[in-house]
Amino acid sequence: MNISLPKENLASCEHYSDAQPTVIASIAKLLKDGFENPEKVSGSCQFEFFDHQNTVWLLSVCFDKNRLELSTEKLENIDSKIRMPIPIAEKIVSNIECVDYRDPEIIGQMEMLGNLNIVNHLAKSLVKPLKTTQATFLDATTIYWDAYAMTSIPYFDSPTEMEILEKIEKKQPFIIKNASMNIPFKKYSLEKLKNAYGNVLLRVRSVKEKETVAEFVEKMTRSKSQNVSKIIEGHTKVYTEGCLLPPQMIDDFLPHYFSKHDFSAPQIWLGSVPTDVPASSLHRDPLDGFLYQIMGRKKVVLFSPDQAQYLYPMKSYNNYQPCWVKYESPNLNDFPLFKNAKPIEVVLHPGEILVQPAGWFHSVYCLDSPTFSISYFLNSATGVHLEDVEG
Ligand SMILES: [Fe+2]
């Protein structure tokens, strides 16, 4: 859309009055520092911050291909609105290096209205990486020549923990076949999922939107004829988008490797996504990841860490680093170096676990509907190392 704003509305964010909560200036600075716009999107968004007495402060944002403008004035004809209590804004700013907007305590108190693409675009600026994450990515892109030379992903039948860790140390991804699990994946179905965990709270999507496992499964069943053109990344896909695996399900869905305390909180990827829409768009993670496939097949497209130079990773990120370029529909005018990138495609079948060392880029597509996967990372804080495992 075209933005036409009166000039007086575009006051710099440095002009806040003393009465304004300082967190709003922090949010404005994060937006200014982290904003990128290589796709040349235009739009506007009004942040509304409110306290317990319902006093409201505004931060209005307008951007187009060349500029980002911030103001504390109310704008007319905005594309989108984000409302949140001041304590939630403070929580976001104080945890900016690890905030996860899917966290029910955060998204459960936020309200997002209007064009959600614009909301998503701005949310990409409101994160910052830890120094250790930056160091992990830098390390992964420099010395692992055998990993960078890989042209396919090997399979390992029932590897030992030692063999798993050896591959991870060399930054070489692989697929585990015949992993020992509690859940017999060959016989798994939506009906079994619903019967076993139907009343369990699955996810919180906003202040007004909460879903149990049974409600989500029913939504999946209803959405079979969903119009692909209406799917917006992160919002209207009938897909759990990696929300946390409910605690009641964790023991059933972890493989018999290591201890559950060695893994970060598992995430659930359940839903129906058309094959040409990414279930997870291109990104890299700073921890060693396991993706356990339970129902349906998934195509995973991997790029070795040294391919970063061709993939346009975003400047702002925290728990994972998304890329601007889309593997499934690359815009070579905006991202010309992508033509040099070398993808490795694999198809993950039920019962298989894809292990990806930190720093490998990946984009994920659902080949079947429904699809059901669990992912988890080896926890760096309590990290398992070769010397801790008996061969
Ligand atoms: Fe990932």
C-alpha cells in the first residue's frame, strides 16, 4: 500500500516525553537497529502499550523500500496494530536475546490486528543474538571441510550415542533409522493422538486463542480444502509451528538416546501444510538439532554452514537465524548470490530422525497430510560431550 503521512506525525522517537515508559524507547531503538527490508515491502503498524490503569502509549511505525519512520502520534489508515501490556514489553526487551514470541506468557497477552505480514515483518527486527550464538555460527562456517563437501545425507541404523556425537562434532548431518522409541510410529494416527492427549492444552496463539490437542486435530480435519493463497507464514497455516510439546507428551516422544535433561524443551510440528508452502522456511539453528518424524513424510532441504554467503541470513535473530531468500521461490533480482548455493535434499519417513549439527541451514516441506514431527536440541548448557559417553 502507499503510505501518505503528514510530516508532523513523523517525529523522531528521540522526542519522547519523560512520562513515557522507557521500554517504548527501547522497542523503538530495536526497530531502528534491526530493521531490514531487502524485499522492499511497504506498510504501517501501530504499537499500543498499556498499563494496569489502561493508560495507553503509542509507537507508530511506517516503512517503505527506503525508510523506516517512527512516531508517537496516532496514525490514520494503519495496516496493522500490536497491543501489549507494558510488563510484556519489558519482558521482551529484557529477554531480547532469547525471547520466543510463541511463548504462551508472551503471545497470550498480545493482540495482533490487521495485516499480519506487516506484524511479522516488524517482529523480525525485535530480536538480537547472543554472543555465543554468533560465535557458534562463525565457528561452523570456517573449518569443517568434510562437512562442506557433502552432497547427500547418510543413513545410520541404530547408532550408538558415541557414533551420534562423533558425527555431530564433525558437523556432519545424518539420518537415524530404527531408533528405539516409546511410541510405535508405524501404527500412529490422528485418532490415537486425539484419544491419548485430546484434553491437553496444545498452544496459545493470542490473548483470545487457545487450543487443546483435540481442537487442533478437528481444525486440521476441517481445513483440508484450505486455499493456499490465503496462507500467511506463521499465522493461518493449520500447523503448530514448533510450539512447545505439552509436558504430558514429553516422555512418550523422546528417543532412547541420552537423558531427557540433555535436551532443550521439545517442539511439536503437527498439521497440514501444502507441499509448495514451507512448513519451516530457510534458517539455521545454533544448537545440534534432532527432527523425529512420526506421521507423513517431510522433505528437508539442507545447505552446509559455509553457504551462508549465498543465503542472505537476517541481521536480527536470536534463537534461530532466518534467511531472506526463499528456497522454493527465490527472487534472484533481490538475492542474486543464491544461484551459487548448493542444496542437499532428503525425504524423512516416519520412524526416522534427522540429526543436524548447529549451523546447517534448512527449509522443511510437508509431502503428506497430516504430518507430525517432534524436534529437540542437545542442550548446550548441560551439553553431552564425547568424553561423557561410554563407547
Ligand atoms: Fe531448525
